Amino acid sequence: MSRSSRRGVARRRLLIAAAAALIPLVAGCEAGTVSPSLQWHPPTNGRGAKVGHITISNAFVLGPRVGKVIRRGQNAGLFLAITNTGKADRLIGISAPGLASSVLLPGGHVTINRNHSVLLTGPRPKLILQDLLRPLAGGSVAAISLVFAKAGIVPMRVQVMPWSQYYTTLSPAPAPTKASPSPSASGG
């Protein structure tokens, strides 16, 4: 084969590779004015952490509307995702020292099986910071600790995202319920 025919074969291969790489880009333009690529997508503002085979991602607290606060004694929602690439583990507790009296876990714990993810992401909060100990404003930072049966304690500092823009698709935490006195407490 001559040198000029080798160059021709190489150019054709390069041209084919370039055309194959451009096809997805050109195809995306065919979606018109409703293309997802034309719509605003929020950056991932949530925080992440990793311990062993457990990865916590996109963790944040949903705050109030811009310029407002969630008052002391109210509840706030905590949103996050957990991925496990090792042996099954369980999220057995969450604390928010100095921020909430307790954190409600669905069913008392969350099982994260091997090679699975658990999305505690909404639209309604599954994790509730109950009885806030101080007012909570968007833009602040909250210290939380996740407690796993095997992986141990994972401390994190997560952002409090204002309930605006993309975050309005999420539901705020339910209002605290007033506990009714038990018959023995009321003397009846």
C-alpha cells in the first residue's frame, strides 16, 4: 500500500470518528424549544460525605422562603441520598445537636442493601428535624450526624436551602402536632 493511500484511509477513519461523535450533539438540537437542555437546572447544592462503602450525597435542610425563618419549636425537612457499595447497613439514627430536639426516621431506621441507593429526597421530607431549638434561615448551615449500624457516625455540615426556585417543588416539613395528655397524666 502506498503512503498516499494510507493517508487517505487514516483521513476517512478520522472523518467517520468525528461524525460519530457529533451525532448526539446534533440530535439534541432536534428537541425544539422544550428541550431539557434549554431549561434551567439547579446546581447540586447539597453536601456529601463518604465513610467506608457508604456515600451520602446531596444532603440539605429545606428552609423557609427567602427572607423568612422557621421559628423555634417548628419542624424542618432533611433531604439526602445514601448509596451503599458494601455489605448491607442500616441508618439507625440522626442527630442535629443544637438545632433540633430529635430527628424522625421513617420506621425508626433505614436499611441500605448492598449495591443499592436509598433516596430520602422528597417531594415530602422523610427525615424530619423535630422541635427546632433555634430559628432557621435559608443560607445558614446545620450540623448533623448520621449514625449507621456498621459504618458508624458520619458528622456533616449541610446547607439550609431557601424554599424558592427549584426547591418549591419540595414540601416543607409538617407542623408539629400537639400531644394530647394521656389519661394517667390528666388524672382521668
